[in-house]
Amino acid sequence: MTTPIAIVLATAVIVALGVDTMMYGNQHLIFLVKKFVDLIEWVAFWR
């Protein structure tokens, strides 16, 4: 992955999270962070 592609993807994710927070509040974001932490722990188990 080249640097410009990574920057565009990171910007798209940040903008999407910002729009979601503005439209629906931060409850969705908290839920997603909790699920992401669970996923990281599950993946670390298989390492």
C-alpha cells in the first residue's frame, strides 16, 4: 500500500466516523470500539 492510498483511506475512515457521530451520537462509536477491542483480543489469541 502506498502512502497516498493509506492517507486517503485514513481520511475516509475519520470522515465517516465524524459524520456518524454528528448524525447519531457517540453510542455507535463506543459499541464499535468495544467490538474492535474484542476482535483484537481474539486475533491475539491465535497468534
